Amino acid sequence: MRTNLFLALLAPVLLHAAEGKQPPATLRLYVIDCGRLKVDDPSRFDFKKEELATLDLSVGCYLIVHPKGTLIWDTGAVPDYMFPTTGEPGVKFYGSSKVSLTKQLAEIGYAPEAIKYLALSHYHWDHVANASLFDHSTWLVSKPEYYTLFSSGLPQRTDDGMFKKLIDTKKIFLPDTDYDVFHDGSVVIKPTPGHTPGHRVLFLKLAKTGPVVLSGDLYHYPEELKVDRVMINDFNPDQTRASRKALQEFLTKSKAQLWIQHDLAGFSKLKKAPEFYE
């Protein structure tokens, strides 16, 4: 009995030793600046310029470090292989980033191959750019997202170099209900379809910061919290509205903060890796 208990307590330590890092005592969230999107015309978001305080959008990647493992949430807009060797920013379409994701992870003390889980809020290009870096991870993915990425008709602006290495990686197909990643309620992937068929948001229960929800693309601008505006190319706008309503009810009940991943002004105020929230 004592032996089994000792092995159970030792397991997380062995896991992180294999990753080259000691496990933290409590959950940590690293906010990684993966660049920005240049927006000149916000009409696709059903807004006019004068209705928005800020036009450009932030691009966030997030490393979650739990005593039992690690999770990367979203992987940026510019693939690391598109960064010039001269040290200039990487650029893809209207997205740009000053520092590669691999370099920023290294500054925290992690390599992509050491990350236990990969999860993407959805399959759009500005969230999946570096997914292929995590082909050693277990991919937590909904079936609609998976089959769309590996279909003959890729999502707009997405190329298979961003994710093709994931075709043979270990995966867990997410249910249509909440998925508790570490089975303790601290890291929960929540279904919020509409923007895409399998869109998800991420709930984190941080000991000091309090509960937080990372929005994916359920929202793009903070102004959407006050007016009923939905991106004109959402897969199902009615589903988006239903998902927003359900999430707002959850936020009220859980008292969680909503961090809109594309809110440039809000994102700029967050402390960035290698600093962390706990």
C-alpha cells in the first residue's frame, strides 16, 4: 500500500524530469506573444472603423504547466520556419511576429517535443501555424476540426505544412461536452461551436489569479461584449450566439475572467513569458 502511494506521488516528478523541468506545486499559465494581425478594414467582423477602439488584433499562444504535465494552447499565425535567419520578424499574410514560438518556449525552459498535450481553439491559420512542432504531444482535438484539417479542402490561408506532422501523432478526440485535461477541474476544454464546427475555449483555475477563460475566437474585440456582432464568415452565427450566451452564464457562475485572445489592448497589459500567472 505504501509502495503504491509512493509511486503515485513520484509519477509527476518523473514526468517532468523526463521533460527537463521540475513540476510546479500549482498550475501556471505562461502568456506568449505570438505577434499581431494587421486589420485595415473590420467589416468582416461586422464593424466600422469608428466603432472600434483598436483595429489590429493580438496573437497569443499559451503554455499551461500543471503538476501532472504541460499543455500548449494555440500555436500562432507565423510558422517558425518562415522567420528570416537575419533576425527580422516573421510574416505570413497580414500576420507578423518578432520572435519564434520555439525560442520563446526555450526561454521558459521547454522544447516543443517535451510538451505533453497540444490543443487548438480551432483550425484557422492564425491559431495553427506551429502545430507541427508538437507532433510528439498528444493532440486533444474534436473530430470536426481534425477531419477539416486533413480534408482535400483546407481552411482559407492554411497550408498543410502547419500541421501535416500531426497525421500520425497520438490523439484524443474531444467529446461534445467539457473535457477535464488533468482530471482535477483546473484545466478544462469547453465546446463553443459556431465560429468553426469544433471551436473550443479553455478554462483555467489558477490559485492566485483566480479562474480565467481563454476565448479562442468566440470573441475578437471587447466591443462584442456590448453589441451583437458576429464575424460574417462564421460557420454558424446562430451557434456562435448560443455559445456566447452559454459562456456568459458560465462566467457569471464561476466568476472567471474572460481573456479575449485577439484583444490587442487587453493582451498588451498581460505579463508575458517567461513571467507567469499562478
